[in-house]
Amino acid sequence: MQPCHNCQSVIDEYTLDKRLDGLRELTVDDFNLCADCVTVVDDACVTCGGAVYVPESATKPPHYCPACRADLLAGGHDPGWRSDVVSD
């Protein structure tokens, strides 16, 4: 078991995997944070409608989930985490 990079508590993999369930193709192995330090917002991705992971330093949730951003990066375009035009 690894410590959380944010609070140094031991990462409970079962709890974190449950929190990450809405994020496509991501598991606890993709994070070094515990469930208490992870914020997941359901239905926030502007591309697929899935959940997004909100970094602790962010003031607003990203517009793209990690999987959709990875798809865009694979296509040769880095959109960042927020789109230019979003209907809020």
C-alpha cells in the first residue's frame, strides 16, 4: 500500500476504486491520492458526459474527463482540461 501524496494516509484501494467508478478506464493504479483527497464530479465531461477528476488546485471542474482528453491528445491536439466554449 502506498501513502497518499497529498495527506500521507494509506490509500484504501477499494474505497478509491469505488470513487473513480465514473471515470472511464481509470483505476486506483492511475492515482497516488487517497479517496479523501480525490474529487470526482459526475456527468461533467462535455464530450462523453462522464465523470471528471478535479485536481486539488483547480477552482472549477475540468470540461474533459481524462479519457476524452487522452483521445484528443492522441489526435494531435492538446485542448487542456477546459474547452473554449461550454454551455453551463
